[in-house]
Amino acid sequence: MSGKPTLHEIEQAEKQPLWRRLGWLVMIWTGSVVALFIVASLMRMFMNAAGLTTH
């Protein structure tokens, strides 16, 4: 078992409906945006706690 998908598995994935494949794309993109927001918010919170403000 090399971990690589077989030709049959690839063909099965390509047969999935377009809405389902686009749904995965949207979910992954949304998840990455949310993760970036959380990291940026935490950094901002720590910077404010350390006294680093813009005003």
C-alpha cells in the first residue's frame, strides 16, 4: 500500500456532481478564512495586552 489513489478511485471522484466538488472547495476556503481570522484576532489581543496600540 503506497498511499496513492488508484485509477478507479480517481475516476470515481471525477464522477461526483459538480455541486458536491464545489461544496468541498467552499468548505475548505471558508475553513481557512476562519482559521486566519482566529489567528489574527489572537495576535491582536496579545499585542493589545502588551500595550501595543495604534492610538
